[in-house]
Amino acid sequence: MNQKLSSIVDQFAIRGTVAEIKPLGEGLINDTLLVKTAEPDAPDYVLQRVNTNVFPDVDMLMDNIRAVTGHIRQKLEARGETDIDRKVLTFVPLKADPAKLYTMAPDTADAGPSGGGASPWRLMVFINDAVTKQAVNPESSEAAGEAFGEFQAMLADIPVHLGETIKDFHNMEFRLQQLKEVIAKDPAGRVASVQPIIDELLSYADEMTLAERLGREGKLPKRICHCDTKVNNMMFDKQDRVLCVIDLDTVMPNFIFSDYGDFLRTAANFTAEDDPDLSKVGFNMDIFKAFTRGYLRSAKSFLTPLEKDMLPYAATLFPYMQAVRFLWDYISGDKYWKCRYPEHNLDRVKNQLALFKSAYALKDEMAAFIAEQ
Ligand code: GN1
Ligand code: MG
């Protein structure tokens, strides 16, 4: 067994003894490992190295996670749920300091990036007999909508203020500003070749920054959102029921559109976000309807009429924002997203712009469906 990893695990207050540590899943941001214990009655654990390039403030990150998981656990207990350890993530404290949920360890080539730095590591209880899904159908979209709405509903009355783990992550005004700044610098000499796309995107800028303006006018609240609402960020049991929402690093205050719109951006596209064949791109109303039905069932307890009316806007906002972010990265010279070929980011831009226009054309149909719910 890798001595470094087992000595990290040893710092946490686990039950049982470590029998095996092996890689888990295919996350691109954090390194994730499964820690198996020897005793049948002891839980297994998930060990994770937090990527501090993406999440620089690990204290804020873990404070957020502690508050969120603690609050959800209280709600589940209060309503008499059973099997709670499978319905909310449980992070394990350090033996030496029960108030701390992570430890720093030097980076080595076989565990984390080399380069002489150190990284934070954390440990959580592994949820057994659970599966994740990579693709959606209307049934799982409805379940996902209900689960993400429920997640926001449970956190609607959290008594503490959560920090922004990625500053201005879903702030449309900021994302447009970032784009304009890189256009002015043109560091990779790509601006001229994408001028028509820039013009087209910027022609929607006023309309798409409506949420920020309404926020400033005090008409639109920020609530605790998950901010990475993909179907693979939830665990299902063997009967296909949602157990819990995972991957809590981006949980932070935002307009509720984040969770609603970003799920539809990935799930309701007829094809992958980087498919260069634009004839395959389009907004799938069956997925939209199923997800919206599930979401409204659990979110109606807290949504204001304005938030509800603006859900079609949210469905268009996220493809738009993603097109802006991909274009920013393309013009920057492909620094943020991994690219498998030179025009990969540009294909992503065109795909998301096409999805945006498809959703935009369906806004009235979406509004009519929402009004009936
Ligand atoms: C990144 O890598 P992934 O899929 O978790 C990005 C999201 C984007 C997505 C687009 C922290 O998410 O906001 O929507 O790429 N996450 C971050 O593929 O920037
Ligand atoms: Mg993820």
C-alpha cells in the first residue's frame, strides 16, 4: 500500500483499519481514492486531494461544506429519515483536532502534482450500494430536478453565510467583462477570426445580464446553490431513487438559476457540449419538461414568482454563459479547459451558441409549460 496515502488516512478519526487504497472515479479536478477497511462493520472511505488551483481557499471551502452537510443532516433527522449516512455526505475530522476536516501533506509524483508544494486532503464516508449515472432520460431528469430543488429547499434557511469558493463564478457581467478584456489584449492573435461570433454574442449582452441588474435592485435574492448540477453529481440507490447530492465544492450563494440552468445546459442538449456537428445540437423539450416538473415540485416552497417566471431565462443563460467562457478561453490561447485538438474550444463555443439559440427560440413554449405547473 502507498505509505504516504496510508499515513494521510491515519490522521483522520476513522473506524476500522485500512486494508486497501485505490483510485476511484474519473473526476478531472480533485484526485479521488477509495479507502477500504478490513472490518465488515466499519465503513469504507473516500480520500480526496483538493485542487487548490481551482479552489484556493480551502478553509472557506471546508467551512461551507461543514455548514451545508450539517444543516442537511439536521433536516433529515428532524423529519425522521433513516439511513442518513447514505443521504448526506459525512466528512471525517482529524484525530488531533476534531474541529478540522482536512490535513496538509507534501505533494509527491505518485500522489498529487509534483513541484515541491503541499496539498489539502480530506476524507469522507463512502456511500455503499450506490451508483452514479453519466447520461439522463426523462425519468432520471425528473428525479434530478426534484433532488436539486430539494437540496436548495433544505438550504434555504441555513443560518450562516457561505463564502464564494470561486469568486463571481456564475456572474454574467463578470464573464462578459473577462471576455472584453481578453479581446482587447488578443494574446493568441485569434480575435479577427472569431469577430462574427463575438458580435453575435455581445448583441445579447444586455438581455443576458438581467439577473445581475435585478439583484442590485433587490428584486432577486441569492440562495445557496450547488453550482455544478450534473447528473453525475448525484448518487442513486439500486432502485434508481436519488440518495444524495455530491461534489459540494462549488456550493455557494447564487441566483437559483445556476442549478436549474446548468443542469439543462448539459442534460437537455441533444448532443455533447463539444460536438462539432452543429446539426445535432438542440434543446430537448422532453428533458426540459421532466426536469422542470421535478424541480418545481420541491422548489415551489421557496421560489418567488419572479424566480419562477425567469426559469426560461435561466435555461438560455447557461448555454450563453458557457459560450462566453469558452470563447474567453479560446481567445486566451486555451489556458483553462483541456483541449484535445487546436480548435476544440472554438467547437465548444459554436456548439453552446447553437444550443443557446435553440433554447432562446423555445422560451415561450417553456414559459407556457411552467405556467401550467
Ligand atoms: C467545468 O470540469 P467540470 O465539468 O466539472 C467548469 C464548469 C463548466 C464545465 C464545462 C470549476 O466543469 O463551470 O460548466 O467545465 N467548472 C469550473 O465543461 O470552472
Ligand atoms: Mg464534478
